[in-house]
Amino acid sequence: MISILGCLIAVLGSLMFLPAAIDLAFVNEDWHAFVAAGCMSVSVGVALFLVGRHQNTGWTTKNSIIFVNALWIFVCFFAALPLYLSSLELSFTDAFFETASGLTTTGSTVLNGLDNMAPGILFWRSMLQWIGGLGIVAIGVSILPSLGTGGQRLFYMESSDQSDKPFPRVREFAGRIILIYLLLTTLCAFAYFELGMSVFEAINHSMTTVSTGGFSTSDDSIWHFHSLGILVVASFFMFLGGLPFLYLIKLFSPNPVHDPQVRLYFFGVIAASLLIFTCKEVLYPEGAWHDLVFALFNVISIVTTTGFAAGDYQLWGALFGAVFLVLTFFGACSGSTSGGLKQFRFVVIWQMIRQSIMTLGRPHQIVPMRYANRSISDDIVSSTLGLVFIFFATFMIFGLMLEIGGLDFITAMSASATALANVGPGLGEVIGPAGNFSSLPDFDKWLLSVEMILGRLEILSGYALLLPSFWKW
């Protein structure tokens, strides 16, 4: 376990030499920061690998939970070093927040002046989201289902070594995920370039689109280009990024799968987009095509937890802000790069409600709960309901802590929601689509950093470390 962690830290350090080369090519002094941070990260990673290579602890549930927690914390720490050592003169708090936001594909930022920032730093932020998204998919289809948190065991049969896997070998399975991830990124970059972005802008935005991250090379986010065509392309690839990658792989197989969460995801996006479009056409019309694109783009951006901003939808009225805040919690599909509660949990909850309704007055009637061709056990239902409860409890507790720290109620609650669901922008003048998180106190930034990581750990995996009984397993 330690050796794998060391390998990943060493790989992260090696990747730091790419933005170093970019800064060197553009004659920017920040290449020193990336080289120094890269050397430190590689050294620590190699040392951990050498220490742990002869250990054989095995992949128990306890070790898996410790590993995913340690992975997020250590990777965020080392990835923050280039930003901390750069000419931006960031505090370590800001550097860690930016990095945690990147790797968790949240997209919240503390940086200003992105339009004139060093290209290496812009590329590093985009790369963090890209590798973070790939890591999220890898963890989501390999480790989390075996832990069974929040109903994830429903997908255990799909990704475990003990059952009928989608491919004969795990290596081939991982290779196809990476191939699809690269293909989507390349196609997205090409489309952006054809619509007017520079090569550098297209590459950066394609990485943050497919990973559903939301970082941009401009303070105005993707609306910097004022192109409805770019918004359409972004909407398409964000939507694909919100699909389960196993689903994308099997989509082109002889026996494509039918996943209920994909159907709910698709129709949910359509319904929410039509609602926003209709309200905007009635209240703040700017042309049918313009309003339709803006509605679809903003809905997909929030539901997939990408967080790209196309204008400030708060200016459309309180109704729109309320709808987008509700959409913040939903998320896209399990096994994708998106955050939030995930669509499959709403399918499970609906199956439970359906069973309860159909057995009213007929308690002896057997009404099975099913997800596609799988039976939903009572354990999965209780696990799902438990995670949903803890999700909203965490949202409220952290929101109240932020409010006690001095933020107004709307800002505090939306900040908590957007961090836990890994969305990006919140509501209010400070952290809304037109703002950022730079003015927040350091304590608030650490709270939100913890929330971002908790959101990616499916919450329960993070809280498990706080239980004394966990360490007695």
C-alpha cells in the first residue's frame, strides 16, 4: 500500500516537469518552482516505494479506506508545492485549497488575474483536474464499490475480480478507460480549436471539460470567448463526462448495457433545462436560441458538477439561483468524473418508495426492488439512505460553521453545498459565478478543502477514520 502511494506521488512529481517546460519555453521564472517541487515529490515518492515494496498488507476494507484517505491528502499536499513556491506568493492555505479544488474537480478558485497568469500555472491547474478526474473514475469503479459505502456495493459485481468482469484482465479494463478519456479530451480540444480557441486554450479547456472540473484560463470562465458554439461543445462533452465510463465502454460492445441512472440523468437534464429555458424566455428573454443554449449549458455544468460559468445566472432572479442550488446536490452518474449524490441513489430511493406504495394495504405482497437486472437488497437501501442523511447533515454542519465564522447565510450554505458536491461556484456576490473564494478567511478555506475531499471520499470513507472502533478492525 505504501509502495503504491509512493509510486503515485513520484508520478505526480514527474508530471510537474511538463508545466516547467512550458514556463521555460515562454521564458517565465516559475519553471524553477515546478522543477523544485517535482524533485521533492519524486524523491519522497521513491523513498516511500523503497520502504513499502516488501510489505504485504493486503487489500482489506480497512486498508482500502486508509489508502484512499492518504492518497487524497498526500497528493493534494505535494501538488500544492509548485503553487506555493511560485511567483504568485500564495499562502500554503491558498495553494492547498486551489490544489484540492483541482484534484477533486471542484473548480472553486482563489486566483485572480488568470488572463495574464503564467502558462505553466494555468496548465498545471488544468492537468490537476484532468488527472484528478481519471483518478476519480479509477477509484469509483475499483475501490469504492468494494467498500459498499452509500449503496456503492450495487456496482460491486460490475468491477470486482470475483465476478464476471467487463474484460478478462484489469489491465485491459483500465487501458480502455484511459483510451476513452484521451479520445474524448482530444475530440473536445479539436472542437474548441475549430471554434476559435488557441491551441493552448483548447487543450486546457478540454482537460477541464471532460474531467467535469471547470477551471479556465480566464477570470470570465468559458464565456470569455462569447461563443454559443463553444457552449454547445462544452455542454456535449460535459454531459459525456457525467456518464459512467463503464457505460461508455460497453456502449460500443455487442451487448450494450441499460443503466437506469443514465436514463434518469438524461431526462433530468432535459427537464431542468426546459424549466430554466421557459422561465428565462418569460422573465428575461434574450432570444430563443441564446436562452436555450444558456439553459442547457448551465444545467449540465451544475448537474455534472463542472462549474463552468457562462454569465451570472443570479442576475436572472432568485428563482434561478434556487433551482441551481437544488441541482447542485444531484450530481451525474456513479462511475463518472462528477460529484454530488449521484443519480443511482435516486433510483434506489424511488424503488424503495415504489415498494412502500405498492404494499400499502397488502403487506404480504412481494414487490421486488430492482436496479436493471440486479436485486436491490435492504442493506443497499439502508446504506443509500444513510449516506444521503450524512451528506445533508455534513452540508448543514459545515454551512453553520462557515456562517459562525462570519459569512452570510446564503454564502455559507452555498459554499458548503458546492464544496461537498464538488461543483465550484456558489451563490452570492462573493463566491457566485462572477466571484471567487480568495476573500474568505483561511479557516473557511480549510473547512471547504476538507469538504471537497470528503465529497470525493463518498463522505463515509472519510468519517470512518474518526471512529475508534475502525482502528480495532
